[in-house]
Amino acid sequence: MNELDRKLNTYFPGLVVRKDLVKTVKGNAIVPSYVLEYLLGQYCASSDDPTIQSGIRTVKEILRKHYVHRNEAGLVRSNIREKGRYKVIDKISVNLNEKTDAYEATFSNLGIKKVLVDSGTIKAHPKLLVSGVWCIADIEYEFTEDKNATPWILSTLKPIQLSHFDFDGYVAARKQFSTDEWIDLLIQSIGFNPEMFGRRSKLTQLVRLIPYCERNYNLIELGPKGTGKSHIYSEFSPHGILISGGEVTVPKLFVNNSSGKIGLVGYWDCVAFDEFAGKQKRVDKALVDIMKNYMANKSFSRGVEMLGAEASMVFVGNNQHTVPYMLKHSNLFCELPDKFYDSAFLDRIHFYIPGWEVDIIRGEMFSDGYGFVVDYLAEILRSLRNHDYSDRYKEYFSLSADISTRDRDGINKTFSGLMKVLLPEGEASRDDIEELLRFAIEGRKRVKDQLLRIDTTYTSVSFSYLNADGQSKPVTTLEEEEYRSYYHQTINAGEDSPAR
């Protein structure tokens, strides 16, 4: 155990777990990492090796006995019948049956439906109504001759997520770590070995966390396959949902006008679209129009009524071409479907993660050190959504007057998010603040520079900031420095362009 691991176990006892244990216990259980780490956090949150080994055996036994594999669902249903009551780990979704005025649960792997759920459970856990939640539940079986009644009875239900945490204790313990140590700790918490990443690469990984701690944050990442773009949004938090870019509709995402049921943005902190790129993908233009309004104004309409939501939007996809090719022939958004290749939509994006800078994930990049139980970190990030650190750089720096309101909003939201992730107490040194501000400016500049290529009505902007002495400091993107001859050339990249 190195010094960082020792400090982590000292200041966050019971809230950390060795990250290599997830693979040890997972086996063939198709469950998100936060489910496994929830169990590991109950039994293996220790630095004592005998305790860890005992905990691993316990977690494996719990998964063996109670996790429902689809191909063994019949056996589990038989166990419930024979024993009368049985505990299962499954993904559960609930719908309101208007004909009977009752909430009914569907167990994804167990394959049972119309299990009655009381209103109190739904009020406590409303996400059950949207896409389902991983839960530990006790199921009972009681046969009835009533053809309209189900023999399955839900006795208890507990979503797999942290029930409480001490935010003030988290902030106080953070002060015991340097900024470098804290960055490495967060990288380990994600599951990676920080020694395999440079400083810039670490910050790029941590930007992926901002949608969980910043309300209505719009992020895009395009890059090669295999860089772990979607991992954070599928495995990391019970407050985010990952959906395929082609599988979402207006009713599913925003609101069903016929039923009045609110969609995903009303229930989740982060809605991520996987496989977002692909020029041939068919996209509903009405969806794009509603998304544009939501991403700009945090609202959407249900008939004549306007509704608001706080979900952040994340778009991840693969690029087919190299950066110099894209800059020479088109732009860095050239892989998007035509309906999303819209300057008004793209202008709503606060930060563009340069996915081509992220290394392809290899086996040696995973950590065997300690990190936060991801469910604990997910709850901390969620609580930080109530804070606003967007003005914390203004004591030392100011943005160039040339920067527009929308550009300024994107920079401020990214800076606030990075502060929350790295410096949750809201205080930082001048050097730390400058580093985060430059990084935030670069991510928004990457968006705006491509918009200048796509839409000639946009005017050029000087992305710079001023220090306390009034000295102007320009910010450039890395690809601008590396491919300067291509970066600033004008490309006719409209929809009729051959590059499109």
C-alpha cells in the first residue's frame, strides 16, 4: 500500500475499496460497477487483508445466491415458491396501471410482471418509474385462483445506492490532500492507475464527471473506439443513464403529451447518448428542436405548458478520421448525423473533450489501488449540484470582453464543475484556478472554432483572459498548435459539402 492509499484509508475509513476487487467478484454477473462496489463497500471497505478476503467471499456468496441470471430465472422463481420468500438482486421498473389504479413492478431478469408496489415506495424512489433501478428486493409467493391477480408479492425493496453521507466531513478530509494527490485519488476511484496518465490526460478524464455535479451541463466527446467514452455514464453512478443515440424519442426523453408522463430528463442527473456519431443515422428533427431549446433554456413544452428539468446532456461517439484530416477537409463535428450537424444545436455545447487525446484502454491502465466506493462519490457529486463556483476565478482573472454570453456560460459552467470535482471547498490557489480556467476556456474554444467553419454568420472570438495586472493571456487548443496550417483555413463545410 502506497502513501496515497494509506492517507485515503485514514481520512475516509469505510468509504474506500480496492479497485481490482470489482473484477474479482463480478464473474458473469452483468451488473454495473456501482452495484458491485455497493456490496464491496458493505463488506470490503477496509485495508485489512483478512477482512477483505472474508468480504470477497461474502459478496461472491450474495451474488451467487441472489443475483438473478436470466437463464436461471425459472430456478429462482421455483425457489421463491418453495421457500415462500426469497431475496433477489435485479433491475426493477414500475408502471402505473390506470385500469386498476395500482403500481406494478417488472423484474428484468427474473421475468415476472405486475407485482404490486405501494405508493410510499414510489414516492421515495420515483426513478423506478423511468427505465428501472437496480434493487435488492424480498419477493413472496402466494398462489391465488383469481386469474387477474399475481401470486408474486413484493415484501421489501431497497435501491442499491447510498442512503446518507457527511458532506462536511468529505470537505474537511479533502483538505488533508494536495491537489495532485486528490487528482490521483479521483483517477483511482474511476478505476485507472494515475501513473499511466499525464496531467492533461487526468483532467480530461475528470471532465467526464462534471455532468454529475453541474446542472444542465452539455458535453460532447468524439474520438477513436476503445477509449472508455461511455464507461462513466453506464457504470459509474445510479444517477445517470446511458442510451443509444438512435433509441430515444421525444416522449421518452422529454414528455409524453398524451399521458403527461415526464421523460428521462425529469428523473436523471445525467442523460448520455452513446454512439452519437454516424452521418447516416436517422434522427427526428422535432427531437433536435426540443433538445436545442432545452439545452439553452433548461425547459421544454408540454402542449401550452412549459416544464423545466436539470439533467445534463452528454454526447459520445466515434470519429472515423484523424484530426488533421478533419481539419483539412471539414471540421471536428463532421461525423455527426445531419440533423445534429446544426450550428444552433452545437452552439449549446459547453465543452468538447478531444477524444483523440485519450489513450486506448489497455489492461495495465487499470488500478489495483484504493479509491472511493463509486456510489459514495456519486452522492457527493450529486450534492454539489446545489453549489455554484463559477465566479471563483474572478478574484484573480477576468474573461476577455470579446467573449460572448454563450461562450462565457460554457466556460463558467466547466470551471465551476472542475472546482467541484477537484476543490469541493470552493477555495484554491491562484495557480490551480488559472489551470482550471485555461482548461475550461480551451474546451469551449474547440466548439466555437468549429462553428466558425460551419456557419459564416459567427464572428471570430479572442479566447483569452486578463490577470490582475490587466495582462491578456490567450488560450489555444492543442490541435490548433499542432496543425496550425489546417486549423485556421476556411472550409465550406455546409450540408452540401463533399466532406459531409
